[in-house]
Amino acid sequence: MTTDSPRWYKSSYSGNGGQCVEVAVNLVASRGVVPVRDSKSPSGLTLNVPAGAFASFVEGIKDGEFDAV
């Protein structure tokens, strides 16, 4: 079941340091976007990333493309 209300979650790798982002992947099917927000400001601004761009970003992370040199 798809809903138009975002269901926010943080990665299980996130600690309690407050430096986290939350995503709502449940909107990919209905809107084609992955909303992203700052976990410290849940009522603040949301960035709606196109699903394909978000998938490419995640793959880049997994492949080490953004690792510090």
C-alpha cells in the first residue's frame, strides 16, 4: 500500500549524535521522489530528490566514490 504521507526513517547505522538525515522512500512509487530532511528539524525544509538520482547517490556511496582521499 502506498500513501502520500512520508514515513520517515533514519539509517540503522546512525548514532545518537544528532548529525542525521531522514528519508521517506515510501513515496517513490506514487511521486517518483525520495524526500530527505534534517532529523534535528523535522518540521523544517524537505528536499525532494528524484528517485533515480537518489539511487545513483546510494550506489556511489557503496562504491566508495565519496570517500575522503
